[in-house]
Amino acid sequence: MLLHIDIFVKSIEESAKFYVQGLGYTVVDDFWVDGELVRFVSNNLYDRYRILLLQIQYGSAMIELIQYPSELGKNDLVRNKSTISIYVPSLDKKIHELAQKGIYPCSDIFFVNSPRLGPSRIVFFTDPDGNSIEFLEKAVE
């Protein structure tokens, strides 16, 4: 099941106006992520980023707006990757299934804790064009 698509933005506030006020999306969550996941995604340029999760209706796939801290002045240096996030009931099972087909993760498994959605485990794969595929499993609290 498609969970969300990541969109890297220069200003979450400006993008939120477009998606929320303009297109009618609702804010699901707004939080900061720190650590290894951010370093992986930003090619070691950042340790932290902000996420704003948006949804057009309950149960639909979400848009995940991501903004690096602008005060560091590196926003333009980060390659904005397209990322598709897919929910799976078992991350370990999905990794094993893909390994059987010769497809291996390009990252470690990361833990993220969204204040509203709770903890999750995620891992990244790369498609032939360099886009990221993120598989996410809800972690047990």
C-alpha cells in the first residue's frame, strides 16, 4: 500500500499554504527527525529535518513535506530525491523477499517516532533511476 511520497521543500510554511489552503489537504503530523536517517537522506550534510505529513482524506496516501534547517544555508546543495514510501506489515519479510530476487537495501534500518502516528522502522532501496523506495513497518511500542 502506498503510504506517502516525499517532497523536499525550501519552506514548509509556503508549501503548506499551497497544499492545505489551496488544495485542501489536512495536516496529519508536524515533527522533527534527528540522527542517522537524516544523515543518510542528506548525504551527511544534515543531522535534522522537519516533516509535515498531509492527507487529502482519511486512509489516502499522504504527502510528506521535508525541510532541512534553512539557517545552515545548504538547502540548495542537497539533491532532492524522489521517494515513494510503501507500508508493509513486516519489514524483515519484505527485505527477505526482495533479497530472493537479488534486490538489496541501500541503507540500514532506521527507527522514527512520529508523535501522532507512533514508532516505525524503515529501510531504503534504490530503483534503476536512483529514486528511493522506502518500506515502512509500524513498530511495536
